[in-house]
Amino acid sequence: ALASIQLNHQSGSYCVRHCVDTAILALIVAKAMNKSAQELLDIAAAALTMNISMIELQEKLQIQKEALTEDEKVAIHNHPIASIDALFDAGIEDSDWLMYVLLHHEHEDGTGYPVGNVKGEIPQNAKILSLADGFCARISSRGYRKSTLPSVALRDIFIDNGAKVDAALGAYFIKVLGLYPPGTFVQLKNKEIAIVSQRGATHSSCTAYSLVKPSGELFAA
């Protein structure tokens, strides 16, 4: 499941695929933290519906080369509110589910959106969703940019933007993902190109299978 986040960048709608990827990662982290069954359900539901109000816009932005218009910026800024409005109109009244959707772009230092100034008031499960959302977005290729390596994405989120994230949650993400999550292509010391199949006992260890020889020749199947 983790490997699919890195390797499946073409199938179907980006918006739908990204929400599924975010749900997968958020659930893996939440399970590692021993969240209850109800919390896992609410986290998954929030991840799958967090962008429900901007599906068409996200698909448009995949191929758009021009800068965002003011209307597009407003729609992006307001999409958490629009999404919970759509869910409420559809009969969803689960307060935790709706809260996680509303706050999935808020930051620990109060600089997020659409509410802002919510420092210290963000539920932990909403933070899990936010971090999973940001990580999956960074390592997925988009129409207008290439994907980022998982190790670089982890650095961007938890080191370069440290004030914006919960340090304790950052440690869980690194523990669960490792620096080389399944699906990561790596170059070994012997110059072979390999793909990671399993996380190791530590954040910097893993099991990998060689695919390409130092000469550039593929290994036999």
C-alpha cells in the first residue's frame, strides 16, 4: 500500500488517488499510535472526503500551466469549509469527521487555513491527516512538477517547517515510514539500482531488490 503511493502516479483521477493515498498513510500511522476503531474510521472518512468540494478544480490544475487566478486561490483557501458544507448537506453529522476535514490545512503555529490562529487547538487526528496529506502530495508527481524523494519530503515537512508541525507526530511518521519507504528506488553501494520492498528495524534500514546492474543492464526476471 505504501509503495503504491510512490509508484502509481498515472491511474485514474489525481484528486481521488491522492485522497486514497492520504487515507492509507494516515491509517498506518494512526494504527501505530493505537488509535481506537472509531478514530480510525473517522480519519479514513476525513481523508477520503477532505477535498470533495474541489475535485474539478484539482483536475484542472493538474494540466494548468498558468499562475493561479484570484478565484482559484480563494477556492483553494476555502475548500475545507466548502467540503464540510457538502458533507453536512449529504447527511454527515459526525463531528470528529467534519472537524478533521475542516482543520486538515491548519498548522501548529497558527499559520494555516482556512481558520488560522488555532495554535494548540488542533486535534491530534487532524494533525495526522494534515501530515499525511502533505507528505503524499510531495512524493506524487503532478502535471506541473516532478515527485519528491520520501527522505526529502520528510525533511521538508519535519525539519524545514518544524514550527508548523507537531514534533511528536513527526517522530511517528519517520518511525512508520523510515527514510526509504516501500516503493523507493535506491542506488546501492555497488552502484546497482534497487527498489525497497520492506521497511527495516530502524528508520534508515530496509530490504531492497536489485533491478538494474551497474552497467545499466536489467537483471533477469
